[in-house]
Amino acid sequence: MSETIDSSRRRVLAAGAGAMALAGLGSLAPQVSATSKNPLPDFASWKDQQALIVHSATTLETKRGREGTSGITPNHELYVRNNLPAPEETITKDRDGWEVAIQGVKHPRTLTVAELKTMGIETVAAVLQCSGNGRAFFDHKASGTQWEVGAAGNVLWSGVPLRAVVEALGGLVDGVNFITSTGGEALPEGLDPKSLVVERSVPLAAQEHALLAWEMNGEPIPLAHGGPLRFVVPGYYGVNNIKYVKQVAFTAKQTEAAIQASGYRVRPVGEKGAPGQQSMWEMNVKSWVTNPLRDVVRGRVQISGVAFGGARALAGVEVSIDGGQTWRKARLVGPDMGRFAWRTFVLDTDLPAGTHSVASRATDSEGNAQPEHFPENERGYGHNGWRRHAVKVTVA
Ligand SMILES: Nc1nc2c(c(=O)[nH]1)N[C@H]1C(S)=C(S)[C@@H](COP(=O)(O)O)O[C@H]1N2
Ligand SMILES: [Mo]
């Protein structure tokens, strides 16, 4: 699918701090040229290049069709999205020694990962998805990485439930409305930290399922995905899942960091981001076909893909092979890994000769179905419209 990406939108940007500040949030990433042979950046050199579209040194997308059908996205195929250059690999040398400050509790403290490991363990399967996944499907050419479907994956996260940590530290102080977590990147000197820091606030209700995670898919979290410690908020967009987390604060107000105050806000095309607008918190219901993607021989075919409810459980998926005129219920396969996970869907069918528009449409447990079209918004967030996610399949 990388062929469909408009190469004219890519630019070569110096990665210097000054250029980063001038470029503003959303275009901080050092861009690289658009050949399919872009090298993997050093911090992610262990990934499977064949499975990835390298948009830039800080934005890697999983190719459509590489999601597989077994339900979990392997680490070496998972997308990467960094707003700032990743910290030095050395921060993963002493994983148990990594420290996180917990604020807004009765007994605020800095805890090491070793200490967190004594407080509780839970595992949750959750979709990690960038707010801009599907941005390429908007007609207004929203600025930012032109993700199609691959800025998403389904991950098994292990760590301590945030609630257990709060309990161990005496409970919350009064007046808390948000959980504000801060990334551990070193910030360039001489610039306003608020303009660059990756610091996000989510509503306190997110506490119920949040984890401080040190393991993903059975391995210590790699640096590229936020090791040694990551704040994981199941059901919420990727940006809220803070990598190399160094502070978690229970706060009365949302952070004034630009990435929260004006970034990741849904607004009409042409408008600037502002605190009053909808923040990219809870994810919406979504699905897409991952097989077949182009040509198949006539006869029996297993149409398959992935589907998830976002913040709510997935209720079901339908598939259309005639561009949405008729729909058939797909079968969900593999284990149900819970409310926040994605699931593989399959429709066993025959495709006659010709060209078919194959679409999928998921519904969540509250009856919200993917819309046919998704409204445009300035930064191209949250696209779950089924028509633009459909694939054209030609049967010889
Ligand atoms: N510390 C930190 N956390 C971060 C980011 C970042 O740049 N720094 N990027 C966020 C965004 S926008 C997304 S989509 C996800 C991407 O997670 P991944 O790179 O593990 O796929 O991490 C989020 N957490
Ligand atoms: Mo993101």
C-alpha cells in the first residue's frame, strides 16, 4: 500500500532542536525520503523491515496484510511513532532501576521498577493505535504522517495496575480529575519545555484499567515501545500511552503542555487546536480487511481482517463484497482477549470473476457501528469510515 502514499508530501527536515521547535508539534519528526528502501532507524533496527513502511526515522507503519490472523502483533512488526527522538538505549541497561515519580497521592514517592514489581501484576490485551491512523483516507490532505491502517497493533501488556500503586501510596489526594503522565525524553535546552514535552492528561476514570507496564508480548518492553516502563491506558489512543514514563501525577487540571492543550484536538479544517475541543482519548469502533488485498483466483476465499470496539467491547463485524450494498456477518476467530483487544474476523465465501469492493463494518457493545463516511477534521484524527477502508479485489 505504500505506493499509494503521496511522496510529494514528504520533506527532508533537519532534526536540530531549532528546526523542531519551529516546525511545531505534529511535524517534529525528522523526515526521510519516500523510497521503499528507507533504512530502519537505529533504535528500531531489530524490526522486520519487510513488514514495515518507513515514513521517517520516527514513524514506522505496519504494512496492511502483515497483521496476521493470530490476534497479537509481534514486536518486530508493530508500528512506531515518536514525537521526539527516542532516548538513549542505555536507559534500558538497568530496567529495574528506572524511576517513576508518583504525585497527587497521600504519600507521593519515587518508585523503581523493582519496587513496582512487588506491588501487583496484571496482563491486559489492548489495541495501541495512533490518533492519525487512517489519516491518508481524508480528502482534505491533513498534515502529518499519511498513515493508512498500520499505525495500530494488538499488544499483551504486563505490569502493575495503577490502582494498586495508588493504594500502596495511601490513596488519592482530594480534587483529582485527571491522570497526567510524562515521557522520559531529554528535552533540548533553551526552549520552552511545555512546547515539546510528551505529557498527557486522561480523565481519572481511566485509572480503572491503566497499568504501569514493563513487559509486552512476553518480552521486556523494547526502548522503541517505551521501555523500561510505559503508562498503558487500554481503550485510549496511542498518544496517551506514555513511553519511558518518568512521572504519573493525579491532577486537578489537564497539563498545559502543547501536546495536550492544542495538540490532539478534534476541530474543523482550518482551525487551530484549543483546550475546549475534543481531546483524542477514547478510541472508536473500527475494523479493516487484511486479506485478500489485490488479486485472487476464482473460487473459495477467506476474507479476513481485524476489528475492535475501542473503549467498548466489540459486538460483531459484517463484511460486504459489493461495496456496501449487502452485508454478511463475519465469524470471529481465535481467543477473546477482552474488551480492549482486537479480534480476527473471517468470512468464508466465493468471489466471482470481476472487481469487488470488499469492506468491513464493526459494531461495539453499545450499538455504535462504523459510519460509511467519517467527518473531516483539521489533523485527520479518528477515521473509522468503512468506505475508505475498503479494498478493491480483482478475481481473474
Ligand atoms: N514518551 C513518549 N510517549 C509516547 C510518544 C512519544 O513520542 N514519547 N508518542 C505517542 C504516540 S503519538 C503514539 S501513537 C504511541 C506510539 O507507540 P509505539 O511507538 O510504541 O507504537 O506512543 C505515544 N507515547
Ligand atoms: Mo500517535
